[in-house]
Amino acid sequence: MKTIKSNSHSLHIVMFIVLSLVLCLALLVFLSFGTAEISFRETIRIISGGIFSRTFSEDINQSHIYILWQVRMPRVIISILVGMALAAAGTVFQAIFRNPMSDPFILGISSGAAFGVALGAVTGFMVLIPGIWGLPISAFVGAIIATLLIYFLSGKMQTSTSSLLLSGIAMNFFLSSLMSMLLYFNRDRIENIIFWSMGSFSSANWDKCLIGLPIILLGILSLFYFRRELDLLLIGDESARTMGLSLKRVRIILLIISTLITAAAVSISGIIGFVGLIIPHIIRMIVGPKHRVMLPYAILAGGFFTLCADTFARSILPSSEIPVGIITSLAGAPFFIYLLRNKRREIL
Amino acid sequence: MKNMTNSLIKFKDLHWSYGENLVLDGITSTISQGKFTSIIGPNGSGKTTLLKHIFRLLPVDSGHVFLNTKDINAYSRKELAREAGLVPQNEKGLYLFTVKELIKMGRYAHTGRFSRETKHDRDVVTESMKMTSTLHLQDKIITELSGGEFQRVIISRALAQEPRILALDEPTTYLDPHHQVEILQLLKKLISVKKISVICTLHDLNSTLAFSDRTLLLNHGRIQHVGSPESVLTAEIIKKIYNLNAVIMKNPLTGKSMVAIDNTLGD
């Protein structure tokens, strides 16, 4: 298997810019998809009108302006953000646990965040926190407890694939029973709670963008600060330490950042599985595991993947839509089995 | 040169146990500079554990480890990495880095977070690859290497740390005879050319006799014998420690001592 030579630094920069433009173009095209029929030309006019002149010509349908700017635009932005977040978090979890089967969903960390949100909503904890921040804070509290439990359950260091996966399964079972209990005692709010366990972008709005954007972007940016430490984590604990890595400190900081990113993603979209498993794996196969190179690609690919999955989810059926989490799981579960059966499950 | 005191590493009454199992039972010894020091002993005698203590990979129960007369706990991780490099036994190489990428990681302890790679960094990496004859492998992916190639790459990565000490944990155990000699010759070369001190755990008694300057023989977590390999590996000591009947003779090819072992167990 060949990977693109890593010394071709400028090639990577050009590639990255080209792929970013492709993502922007896809965003514009996918904006015109949906139940309300808005042509691509009209979409362009409404979007450019909104950005450049803030006025729209008379012949444009007012409801189309609303649909594009208040419904579809926040939705595509959130779907991209969440994909980026999950791909970045998956990359980091795989390095921290030195295990290619790690993913915030498989480890139960997404479920932890979802449970945190549901519990926060039911108990009224969220109301105590002013503004829109009750949501991500509840999610973070749930997610960080799940992360710490997984960390200690799986034996702290040098986690074997089986012990890590079993810890994740146990965590998911445990949280889903807690979630059922919550549902049982709050039957009047079932709709509200179930949203978090079945990932969807259908309730996207600009408020949620406002929650996700700063946390996810700052979280992702801070990962680049640790790019060399992430590389060293792939080598293994003892070797990395003899090469100068302050393992414990770096691992804890990275655990907190990746949990925060995951919590932000879950708090705006619910649980969307397998993105953090598939994307880092494929990108490593193409450009190699060096994080300075693979992380930007993984983030772009993650955004692109969920954008496509969501567009598919909301336009495949004529009158209703499928939760996007179902689409990503349909793609992810077979990939997961392929990895399990393959020798590559050990290789990062 | 100020640092000619000759004592590079000093263990002082070092104890370490794993659960109820006392692995190191009061190790006191010094390892001197610029030599090939071999650590030998039966399985479970504490060789690897002793090596790990040089790198502060395990917490000390009691006792001290000194490096250049300074307590090892006074070093930061990066400082330690600039002093000593380790070639571990158990690194599996399950990653898709290229050879060059992996060796470059050895520069981690020398580079700041925001500093760019300098010419010196590049030179050290190239030099490390040349010393270990891995330059031609530089664009290969680690998982494609043979055992001997991988071992040389890991040595090269440790050399990129520009260490004064190179420690290796049974570097020849899984290699065929040709590659064993190749690695041990390389270590000799590093001592004479780069003035590096080599500390190496070994199982093979003949390699120990042929290559080391000084030998520490461990058993049950204690240093049983220490000195030149010829003085440590006598028929009597081999009988006592390994429970094997051995004869020491002259290797007709090298003129050095070698061990011939009877193929029955001691008793």
C-alpha cells in the first residue's frame, strides 16, 4: 500500500484549498435540494443577495428566502460542523487509546453527552444556566463522566481492542438503560428526549450554530497545537515517553478537548455514529498517519461526509426525512465489521 | 572535558516490586561511560525492569537512580530523552508512518512547539539513517519492513535523539545470526565513532563474550556478578545461575572466549 509522500508539503496545501472549495460548492448545490422546489439559480441569487447586498429583488419568493436562510443554511452549516467535530474527535480518541476502533459513538461518549442533555432538560438543571449554554454544558458533563469511566474501565493504558470495545459496549448498555428509565418517568416529554438519542439535523437553527461554531472550531484548532504529541501517541506509551513525551499530561488535555468537541456536536445534533471511526481510518490509508497532514483532511472529509449523508436523509423520501444517524450507521456498521475481521484493526 | 568521572549511571539500593513479586532487590551499581555494558541473567531476573528504571518508566519503590550524578527525578521528560534513547523489545510497529517520519520523531525532545525544522535536525536524521544503513528505506512504510530492518530503524530513531546513552532491550532475540551480528557490530561502531555508551540486555552468552566490555549478571533481582564478560561467565557461574554444564574455550575464529554448553540440564 502506498501513501502520498509526506514531504510534498506544498502539494498538500494546494490539495487542501481545492478540497475546501469543493466543499463550499457542494454546500451551495445541496442548499437547493429539499422538499420545497428552489432551483439552483434561485438559490445562488438568494444566497449572494443575502451576503452581498442584504436586499432581494421583487421577483423572489419571500418564503424561499426564509427557507434558505433560516432553515437550510443553518442546517448545512451544522451538518458540516458536526462531521468535522466527530472526525476530529475520532482521530484523537484513536490516538489516545492507541486503537483504530475508537470512536466517540462506539466508546459510549456520545451517549454520555446525550444522556447529560436529556437529564439536564428533565431535571431543570439546564434552566439554571443562562442563555444557550445550558445545553452544551449538560452534554459536556455527561460526556466527560463517560470518558473517564471508559478510561478507567479499559485499564488506562495500552488498551487492547477487545477490552476497549467491551468497555464501550458496557457503557452504551448502561447509558441506554438510564435513558429508558428517564423516558419511562417522563413520558410526556418523550419527543424531546428521544431527539438526542437519534441524531438528526432537522431542528437546526442559528442558535445551535452559535453554540457549535466556537466550541468546535476552537477545539479543532487547539488539536493542531498537539499534532506532534498525537503522532507520538501512536507509537506506544513507553516508547513515546522515552522520546520525551509527558504522556499523562498530554493524554488528559487531549481527552478533555476531544470530549468537549464531541459534547458540542451531540448537543446540537444528537448522536450520530461511526463518522469518527470511518473518516480518520480512510484518511490515514490515503495520506498516512502524520497528524499535521491527516488532521486537516480528516476534518474536511468528516464535514463533507455528514453534509452528503444529511442531504441524502432529507431528500430521498418525497414527503418526510430519515434521521441522518441512521444513514451514517448504515454506512458505518459494515465498515466496523470489515475492520474487526481485518488485520488492519491493529494498525494506526 | 569535565565529565570524565566515568560514572554515567548509578543505581543506589534500588528496589522495585510488581504486586507481591520483588523484581529488583537492592541494586547498587555503576555503569561507566563510553563502553558496551551488557546486562544478562535468566528470564525474570529483572534485566528489562532495570533498563526501564534508567528511563523513569516505572516509579521507584525505594532507592535512587542517578544520571550524570543528578537524580533521575530531577530531569524533565525531554531532558531525559536528550540524554538517553531506548530501543524497546516490545514495540510492534503497528503504524503507517514512513521510516523517515518515524526517525524524525526522535527530534521531538530537541524542537520547540513552534520552531521549524532546522538544517541540524535534517542532518542528524540523515546521519542516523546512514549509521544504521536505513537511508535506502526512508520512504518505506514501517509495516513493510523485515524484523532486522525494523530494529535498525528503531535504533536510528533513538540516535536521532542525539543521546549520550543508547539502551537496548534484547535487540537480537528475534533476529537470525546474520542480523544479530549486524546489530551488535553497529553498536560497536556507535561506541567508537559517536562515543555513545551502550547498555544492552542480552540472552546469548556468546554474543555477550564477543561484544561487551563489561557485564552485569542479574539473578532474582540482585546483581550476582559484575566485571569483564570473561570474569563473569565462568563455567562455575553458568552452572550456578543457569544450571547448565558449560565449558569456556577459545573461539578459533576470533581468539576470544566462547561458551560451549552441554545439551543436558545441570543436575
